[in-house]
Amino acid sequence: MDKIVLGNLSKEEKKNFFQSKYEYYKPFNLRMVTVSTLAFMSFFVTDCSIFGHFAYETLLSRTIVLIPFILYLILTKKVSDYRIMVPVTYLVIHIIIWCTDWATYLLPDRQFAIPGMIIMNLIFVCAGFGAPFKYGLLAHLILLVDIAVADRFIHYDNVEMMFMFNAPCILAVGAMHHMMQGVYFEQYLAKQSLQKLAVYDQLSGVYNRNILKEINDPNTGKLTFAPGVSVGVLLIDIDFFKKVNDKYGHEAGDKVLMYLADIFKSNMRPEDYVIRWGGEEFLIIMPDRDQQQTLQIAKMLREKVEQSDNGVCKMTISVGAAMYNGGDYHETIKKADEAMYLAKNNGRNQVVSYEMSQQDNS
């Protein structure tokens, strides 16, 4: 099997990977920014020691970082997109650097600039774990710009040494982040593979029942689609499927199952869920479909199956349709099940709507 490389993924797949990486390291990032902010502010004590009195001169430069830090905390709770939050995280780090330059400009003794750079490089090491490699490298390179701009005001005695110290640090940290991203990518692929095994039926290639855990509230059984969205539900049974196994063998039966599953899947939208419900039964959940659309799709699937050639024998299906309008989704499946059995009892190879069957009986 060819090895999957990050660079060969589609734009959407890369986005999903980097989003997963960010979310994994999000708690660590939050703690890192918090510790960095508090550590920066704690240097006010050192300022007081250098001045020999309460360092009112650097009080503002040491405390003003609380404003972007608080905004960062608020944004972290409201926004989860890595494309926004990773740059914001690095922005907070650079604000700390700028405030450090501001405080250094006000200090009479600037001999601690190099040790301070060691600390900032460690912060960049930590920040890069949850960031795309390119984001981290660019943000770290801007540190050289920060030094050049600060030198115009501070006039470091050893600015050449600062550049000579930071340039190899940036290369080393960048190389480490590139390797770490590769390690996380391998873990991500393994996780994706396990998740796929957990929610996909290995024979038919469609979802299995486990997918329902991801689209419903376990406490209420409510499907987690947008409020007010009508959801069409189809329960499909392959007519006389046992006879296929008995006459042609289980391998032929498996071939029929795979063929029909492919028909169901290929005629659904990406946002629909085709689920192997058990044996020869399939459940289809279609968000944002009204009753008329649900019935049209059910009839279309029935016709396609009846007219198709699966390479074994002619097959038909019985379909029960029901609408989910809130509450425990199990109740809607029960309704679709009742409609499906009504279709089977009425001669099979037909579609029955639960709602319409109730109107006919009333």
C-alpha cells in the first residue's frame, strides 16, 4: 500500500488534519499562553530590583498584556477554527515580545536581553506543537524582524549576537516542528483508520449503527441537526434475500448486498447517512428533506434497484418512510419500520409512508 503523504492530501483533507492537530493541543496552548503572560508580568519584580524602587516606569508595559490575554481567552471559547486561533496565539506571543522590548527600553540595565530570548524561543517551541509547520516557521521568523525594529529604539550592544543566537534557534525549532508534524500525521491516520472501522460496515462500505452515536444526543436521543430542519428517514429491506443465500450461496448474497449498498450511497448527498441496519436492512437518514422529497427519493431507489443488474439475480426492495421532527430518533425508526412491514405485507417492491398510512387509517 502506498504511504499517504500530507502534501498529497486535498485542501479539505489538510484542513481537517490541521484542525485535528490544533484541537488536540488546544488545552496545552491555552496553558502555554497563560504561563507566558503571567511569567512576563512577574518580571516586574525584577524591574523593581533593577530600579531599586517600585518600578512605576515599567508598570504599564508589564501589565498591558492583560488586555490581549483576556481577549484571547474570550476568543478561545467562541472560535475553534485553527486558521484564526493559531495566528491569534502567535499574535499574543509577539505582543509579549513587543511589551518586553518596551520594558527593556525603559530599563537602565539591558544585560538580560539574551536570556530573555532563550525564554521566547522556548515559547515558540511550545506554540508550534498545535500549529501548521508553515504558520509556526513564519511566526518564528518574524522574531528577527522584532529584534531589528527594537534595536532602532533600544540600540542593543550585542544585536549581532542576538541575530546569531536566534537564527539557528529558528532553524532548529522549525526542523523539530516539521518532524513532530510528521509524527502527529501518522497518529492522525491511525486514528482515522480506527474511526472508519468503528463506524463503517466492512462488507458494504456504508455506515454501521455506530454512526448514530455521532449524530444524536445520548441523553435525549435527539438528532443533532440544525433546529427546525425536517429529516427524512427510510428503512429498506431487500425482498426475499434469504432465498438468494439459499440458492446462490452467501458469497453471491454478499455481492448483492454490496451492489445495492452502492446504489443507495451513489444516489445520496454527502450530508446523508446510508447505514447498514442489520442483515439485509438499510437505514437512510436525510437531513433537510421534506415528506414529498423523502418519498420521491424512496421511489427512485426502488425503481433503480428493480431495473438494475447485480450480476446474480433480479432484486426488489420494500421501503418504509417516516419524518423525524424532533424527540427521540428511535421513535421515527419505529414508524419507518411499521411502514416497511406494511409494504412487505402488501406485496413487497413498494414504498409506504408512515404518515400517509396513518391518514388512510383515520
